[in-house]
Amino acid sequence: MAFAEHAAIDDVVVVAAAGEADRVAAELAGLPKPLIVAGGGATRAESVHNGVLAAPTATELVLVHDAARPLVSPELISRVAHATASAGAAVPALAVSDSIKRVESSRITASIPRLSACDDGSGGVLTAVQTPQGARRDWLLAAWETCLRGQHEPTDEASLLELAGYAVTTVPGDEVNIKITTREDLLMAEALLGTARMPATRTGLGYDVHAFASRDACRPLILGGVTVPHDRGLLGHSDADVVLHAICDALLGAAALGDIGQHFPNTDANYKDISSLLLLAEVALRLHEHGFDPVNIDCAVVAESPKLAPHISAMREVISDTLKLNAGCVSIKATTSEGLGFAGRREGIAAWAIATLQPRVLQM
């Protein structure tokens, strides 16, 4: 939009990866300037070359911009466009303010002064360049041919033109025109755009209860993914792990994805006697698919017997491993009902769980 809305721009060419052209064209439909989608190459230079070739034949000047710099301003586009029209090639530049070191195997081997001498004895200033980088279209195409003959791989348009012997002028760059490369860059871009936001924390509540099976059933008692010694296990279609079922429900609820019965119905033979750790892992996968990561689990287990304190550490460890969480983010508490209700009568075990989710951080 920054380019399509600019008065100096006639056409916009977007270079997309192989197989992405239709999707990109659909996403960019409705731009206020004609849009051309070109196929990308194996390298940045090849992609730029394809884009330049795809521009209308009457095009005289081209500005090449990295999509990873979405904060480009109209003023910067104007500066580069005007300088390109005047000098034939121009790039935005910023003076380097940090100390620059050459590092090999994590050790500094040299300090590079900001005012540095070139091989010919002339002086120069260390400068960082940005995009858009502008040039006459015929210069770019001729420089590309020179580059191919010399088997060079330019890193940007300025270096391509330099290799071919064309002079490139500079215009003042823009500190806000950052290149998004890391997660921190993305957060900074959001802040500069005024769209910075705290992660939308989501909280879910889960509850589950299972009755004890008869002693003759010989079912193991599994709680929190751990086999707990006891004379009776719990009744259920799966392994009846009441702790993990409550946690699964809390996780699904936080993401508004329904409950465990919807995802793993007890009418499905595939889940007969299945380990609830597998169900927990599947819930985590579905959370990821919907853009969420668990960040904290708190579960309270209500059982008159057996005593669970000796097993809580193991429960926390297996749950944290399954959810890829630090064990310090998983809390399991055991209590009794003081002899009241079904739990007090030792008829079964209940569990309550609260889960906290945050949107997944984008991996750059």
C-alpha cells in the first residue's frame, strides 16, 4: 500500500515464491495501482531480475523494496525516486552509530573505525543502506548481464550496480524503516505502527470425575499420567485419568475449542483404554494449530484415598514434558472432601483444573 498509494509510482510488481502467485494476487486484489505478480528465483538477485523483467516495457525507473521493511514512509519513497530520476541510481543510507567489530569463532579479531580508509587511500564513512533502492531499468538489466558473466552474487541492487561500474548516490534513510528479521523486530514494528498489544491471555476451566472400578476389574489407578499404587482404578472408556481429563478440558476451554468429549468421544473404539497422555499431547497439537501455547496449569485433585503427595512431583514432570512447559508452570494439589460426598465416601475421584494460554509467538 505504501507504494501503490504513492503519486510517483505507476505500477507495482510483487515477486512471489513458486506456487504462491495466485494466493498473493488474491491477497493484494484491489490495490489502487496496477499489480503484476512475478515468480521468484533461487536467490534474491534472481528474484529482483524476474521482477524487473516483469515490469511494463515502458518503465524507465525501478524502485526495489524488501517486503520485510513494511514501515517505509512516503517521504523516503519520494527521496529515492527523485534522486534516482536525477542521478540514475540511489539508495537510502544511515550512518553507522554502533562500534563495528570483526568476529571469528566468537572472538573479536579487529575493530573497524566508522571513518575508514579505502585501499586507494581515500576516506569513507561506514554506512548502512536500506530499501527501496532505485535505478534506471536499463542500468539494472545491463548490470545483471555483467554480473552473470562475472559469476557474481550481489547482495542488493547497489552492489549489483557497483559491480557493473555504475555510480550510486545516497539519500538520507529512515530509522523507522526497519527490516523485520527477528521476533523482537516484529514487536518493534507493531509498536511503531501503534498496533502493539499485550498477548491476549486466555483462561479455561476444566472438571472431571470418575468412579472407582471394582477390585475385580483389576484396572490400574492412573492420575496425572502416573500409575499410583491402589487397590482400585477408575472406570472410564480411556484410562480414566481424571487429572489429565480435567486439564484437557481446561486447555480446550481456554481456546474455545469445546470439550474433551467432542474431540475424543467415548463411542469411538480408537480411544478405548487409551493413555490420556496421548490425548493431552493431541490437545496441545490442536492448540498449536489454532495459534495458542499453554503457559500455566493449576489442578486440584479431590480424593479421600490414596494419598497423592508422594506422586505429585512425577505428575508435574510428565505433564510439563507433554506440554513442553517448565515444571514450574504446572501445579498439582491434592485435597480431601473431609468425608463428605462421593469422594468422601471413597466412591471416586474428582479434579478441577485451570489452564492459561497465550497466542503463539511468531517464529521468524
